[in-house]
Amino acid sequence: MPAKHANLQRAVTWAQRSSTTEPEKNHIYMTIVVPDVDSKNLKLDLQPSSLEYTGYSESKKATYHVKMDLFAEIDPKESKINHSSRWTELVLQKKELNEEYWPRLLKDKQKVHYIKTNFDKVRDIDYGLPLNHADFPSLVGG
């Protein structure tokens, strides 16, 4: 990766699904917004309890970096990654099948300014419809 000019944190959005019986409905949707980062200039280290992303934008002469200790474990081998010129999308497979949603994305309870709930991904599991706004905090963990 080229030398750093600036080290920036980027927006991260997330939503989740939970199921005790269907692993494909037991995951975290995550998007790391990183404009103009070519796949050859990024490094993603996905571990069972953490995620570290570093990407360099040649056009912006900036290095983007995000490191997160996750609330609970994921299965890196069953997780999926899709990178574009605007963002990196991840579908992180939760390790444990649970009906309960994670109360938050990170292990630490402290709010992080660059992590936001992705309300576009929050859907009613049975019908695929948007939920009532009053239901959002219980679904995504605040």
C-alpha cells in the first residue's frame, strides 16, 4: 500500500438479522464507505471477534482505516465481501444461532460517531416490509 498522506475514518453502516434455525438469516450487514479505493489498495482482516480495514485512495491521497472489536463472534469463512469503487459491503455470518439481536455492533458500549444504523437494510423478516420506526432500536441495538 502507498505511503500515507492522511489517515481517515469513514462512515460505517450496519443492520442485522437473527434466527435460531436458519443460518442464512443470522448475520450482520455492514457497509464501509470508502470512495476511490481500488481493491489492490485495500486490506481487510476479518477475525472471529474483530474486523480491521485499511484502504488507500490514490485520487484523494488518503488512507482510510477502521478497526472494530465486535459484540460477539462471527464466522469469517462463511462471511461474504463485495468491494466497489464507493464502498466495501460485508455480510458477516454470526457464529451463534440466536433469536436475540445483538444489542450493539461493538463490544464496547461507548457510542462511535462514524457507525450508523442502515435503516434501508432493516426490514420485516416475514414480509420484507419496512418496520414501524418505533421498532428500530430493538432490532438494531440502538
